[in-house]
Amino acid sequence: MSKRFSTLDTTRLLFDHPKILFRLIERMDRNETRYIRESDLVAEVMEYTRNLGKPDRERVRLAVNTDNLFRTGLVIDIMKDEGERRLVFQDSLINLMRACNASLYQELTDARLRGHLVTLRDVRNRLETSSFSEADSDYTELRDDLNERVSQLIGLLRQNVLRMQTISAQLAEMSGDASRVPDKYLAFRQNLFEQIVTLYDRHIKPTMMFLNPDTRLPDGSNLFETLESMVSLLEKNDEQSLADQLFRSSISLNALHKPIQAVAQEVEHFLRKTRRGMAQYNAMEHFYGKLRSLKDDTETLSLRRKWLEGGDFARRVGFLVGLRAQQRPKHYAFGESASYYQLLFSELNLRLADLIRTAEVPVLEEVEGSGRHPRVDVQRINQLYQWLETLELRPTQDLVQELHGRLENFIPGYRFPDLLAALNRLVNSPPKGMQVITTNRFRTLKQTPETEQFVYRKRRLLDDISKTETEADNV
């Protein structure tokens, strides 16, 4: 008598070695069939168990034998056609295996979505003639059937959303040849375009229309109109608890429209990519997949695996070397103190005043000569001094930097000698009520697009009160 396994033991072995059914389901989806050929099952089991130890190899081969699978009820039917045996597995087993592998989630087609909608319409029609009595077994069965079908629809749509959100990896796989065979790029792009259009037309677009509350269907109400009519019926017949539950389900279904729309935009953006863009996209998805695999290793039952073990990944990937030595970008944020906003508004007022005085800005004539001993025209200097007499200045910690910004933005033909002349004027004749303090700290200014540099001693422009307090602090 041969060794037999119970349904529990057989199922446990299938989940201990999930790659067998994963590959068979992939082949089943690729062939668009609802069965698995026995020859494919035997070949897959023999290939998978080749590297296993003898006890495990014999155990798996006995458990995944056709007779054992049929006896335990995991295979519900065996069909003979064209000289081969075809195995039909339990839908619950196939769906559970799909739930363990996001890449096996099936995209919902227009036919499947319409089938769910027609079923919900039938439930609504039966609900219109129902007694709404707990003593009526037909009503209780109808209520349970409604809950089951709505929950099943939400589950399928959520799986569909998760499957579509992993479409980036699928697009990267489809575009892998773009970077390797540039000579065949045009033919490759045509093939890729056809595949993506099929994916969009058969799966993404029908799902978007199904989850759009504004969709108008020629054969009747859409999904949300059907649910709303059932909610109204339940509320009229004092079934408030079930009505609230159905209303929350409709909200959950409505929320699924946004991620599907984001996937559609990603597909549309991908179709506009060039060959170089596809290569870059593929490279990013490749390394992202590596990081995801490292993250998946932390999602095991071991409580010690909490952190990504990315040392080897960082050494093999060149662009991560030395990343810690780089300073993080400094973000700009508004301050919280009153003095900060006073300084900000003061700067805005000065800039506005300069803009208003644009008509008074002197047109300084260009002069020849550059370097350390430029020839500066006297009339040019006088015009600059006249403009400085009307210039509004506020206390600053760097007068040279402040003057450079004001002159560069508003004086045509501005040069560093103009800055020296303006600075000399303010040092010798500071604005009324203000003092210029010279420090021993040096700064450097660069004037674009030229390569001239100006090394200067930092000067502060302070109020008389501020200067007195500064001197008192230094004492």
C-alpha cells in the first residue's frame, strides 16, 4: 500500500514549496486556461525536486501526485482531451496562492467586472420584492449573499489595485531589451506599444470606468447607483445596520478609483519615453527590485531581522559609495520669531522702493580699462553719488554684500570699481543716524558672467544705539 497524505499535510507541503504552483499558475495565466496539464505538473515537480534531499524529494513527489491531489480534494476534476489529462484545482487554493504572490494577481477584465455588476443588480431586484423579515429564510439568505458578493468584489478590486501598482516592474521587464539591442529599438517599441495598449484597454480602462461614479451604461445602472438604491431600500425598511455597512463599502470602492488613475497616468507617461529614458527607467527599477528583496527579508517571523542588510548592495552599487560623506541639502524654512518677519518685510520694502525709483537710476557710461587700476570717469562717479544720496539702507552685518546686491540689480553697466566708490562714500559719509564698523573678517565676491573676484574686509552698518551696545559688550 502506497503512502497517503491528508488534505492538511498535502496543503502544508504545497505551501512549504510554493514555487511549484507559482510556476504552474503563471503558465496557466499565460495560456489563458483554467486548468493545468498533468504533463506540466509532472515536469515541474521533477525539475523542482532535483536539488532536494532524498527524504524531501520523495515526500514532495508523493504529495503532489495526481492521484493524491484528487483524493484530497485539491483537484476537483480531471478532464481528458486531445490525448492529455487536464487538472482543475480548487479555486480557493489557486486564489490563496495568488494572495501569496502579488505578481500572480489577475487583472480584472471588462467581462468579469460586468459579471459582478449584473450579479449585484440581480440582488437589488430580489431585494425590492423581499419581506425584510428576520423570520423569512429567503431574506436572510439574500442578505448574506449580498454581504458576501460585496466583500468579494472589494477584495478582488484591492488585489487588482495592488497588482497594477507593481506595473512598474512589469514595464521594466518589458523594456529590458531597449538598452541591450538599440538597433532593434523601433521594432521593440512597436511590440511594447501593442502590449501596453492591450494591458490598458483590457484591464486598466475597464476598471477605471467600473469605479467611476459618473459612468453611464446603456444596459442599466452603474455600480454606485446600484449600491445607492440598495442602501435606500434598506433604510426605508429599518435595516439601518446593513445600510450603513453597504454605504461604507461604497465609500471604499470609490476610494479605489484614485490609485487606478495614477497607474493609468504612469502607463501613459511610459509610452512617451525615448530609448535612453527606457534604459534609465529599467536601471532604476532593477535596483529598486534589489532593495525590495532586502526589505522582504526583514518581513519574516524572525524578530532579529529588523534592518536592511545592505552592506553588500552598497559595495556593489557604485553610486552609493561615499554617500554618507555628503552633506544633506539644507532646506529653507520661515522663521518663527517676530524679528525674522520684521527683517523680511524690511527687505521687501527696500526692494519695492528700488523698483519705484527705477526711473531715477542713472545710466552710467561704460569706461575702458579693467584690473587693479581702472580709469573711472568723474561724471560716472558723480552720478553714482547722487543716486546713493536717495538710497534707503537698513542695519546690516555685511554692508559690502548689501551694496553689491543693490547695485548689481539696479545699476546698468555695474562694475566692481563702482562698488568701491559707493563703499568709500558711505564709510566717509554714512547715512544719518548710522555708523559703519570695520571688522577683521574677509569675504569674497564674484561677478558673473565675468571671472573677477573682489576680496574685501567685512563692514557692518549699525544704528548709533546698536554701535553703543556693541562697544559696551566688547568692553
